[in-house]
Amino acid sequence: MSRLTPVDPAVAAGKTKTLLDAVQKKLGAVPNLLRVLGNSPAALQAYLGLSETLGGSSLDAKTRELIALTVAGANDCDYCASAHSAIGKSLGLEPSALTAGLEGRSADPKTQAALRFAKVLVEKRGWASEEDLAAVRAAGHGEGEIVEIVAAVALNIFTNYTNHVADTEIDFPVVRASKRAA
């Protein structure tokens, strides 16, 4: 059971209702994470805004989902591992690619560099070294993409930490990222 009460979209009010109604219309459902974020209209709006904005970044949807999986794996977030595995599957990512993503790995060299950089950002709390930057640049990522990787990591840390605090009930096919559950 969630440690923070998810907002019921049927009884939500004000800005929260407007935002959750838009999510319902777009996705056909309101995931539990967004219901938890609905406790703060500002937090929910921030998440939705950054998520939508990054959807127009130079990183393709599959790479963004693999970054989300890498961050979920690094932060032991079962909710995000489950959600992003489901989303990745819907984008056509193979199960082996999803599992590898949780470990920060990809068979594609450019994607691998992005995932490695994302994992480094989590592990080093953003303090990437000159070598870390050189590696992601050498794989073909420009400065804009590097900033977008940082933004994707930050967005996913936000959701991971929210799920840790809330102990959000998983409403996707369950994928375990956490060593706690092993």
C-alpha cells in the first residue's frame, strides 16, 4: 500500500483535476505515479511539462526509455522499471534490450554511450569527469544531446525518488530493478 495517498481522479479538484483529466484523455488511464504526484499540482505539472518537452528532444523515444530504465536500475526503482519496460515494449524494444537497459547496457554503441553516461550521472551525483564527457562525445553525442541526457536523468530521478518515498503501487506488469526485492 502506498505511503502517500494517490489522488482519485474522479474526486480531484482544481488544477489537479485538469491535469489528471488530460492524462486520462491522452493515455486512457492515470498511472499511480501520476496520481501520487497529483497531491501537488505544481509537481504534477512540472513532471508532465518536462516529460512532454523532452519528448521533442533530439534523443529518440527508445533511447529515452532506455535511459529511464538505466536510471531505474541504478536507483532500484521497481515502479519505473515496470513502467518503462511496458512503454519500451510498446515502442518495439525487445525483452533483452529492456533487461540490458536496466543494467545500463545496449548493443548499439551510441546508445551504450548515452546509457553509460546516464549511469555515471546517477552514481557520481552529476559529477561527470572529463573522461566521462569525452566518452559520450566520442560516441557521437553533441552538447545538446549531453544536456538532454542530463535532463532525462533528472526527470527519472524525480520519479524514482517519488516512488521510493510513496512506495507507489505498481500498476504495470511487474519488473524488479531493486536488489531489495531479489
